[in-house]
Amino acid sequence: MKNIEKGQSALVNDTCTDCGSYADIGAVIDEHDTVLVIEKHGADALAEVESLANAAKVRFDAVQAEIVDIVDGQQLSLTFAFSAEKMIFQLQNNL
């Protein structure tokens, strides 16, 4: 861990000051992970994915939504501008 700390910028603090645990932030959040795929099945599938698509568009300006028919349901692909937006949307909507 000392080699990792030596190699990083002095502005980066990824070690817990209370317990000394090291967090590899890049392993948790991938900046290119901007697509969220959701599948819903059943009679209400289309209404559910349309509701999620609308919620995403209201919350984030640049989100793109694509709805595709699948067997017994719908698949929604949401493409966010940033991975943080995707994570926030997942948390806010319990996904």
C-alpha cells in the first residue's frame, strides 16, 4: 500500500483515516460505465420502462433512452453523459 500512496498525487486521499482501509476508487467507478439496461416483463412492462425513461430525462439533460421489444416484455437502455449520473439514477430509483 505504501508504494501505491507514493505513486499517487498528494491531493488523492483514498485511505480511511479511521481504520486504515484502502479503497481502489477506479475499481468501483468506471468512467465509461454510462449505459443502464433494464428489462421489465408482463402486461405493464411498457408503462414501467416508459416511466423510468421519462424520469431519467427529467432528472438528467443529456440522457438518451431506447426501448426495445423482448420476449414477454420490454428492454430499456438509458445512456447517461456520466457514470455518476447512472449511479445516482439507480440509487434514486432503487435499481
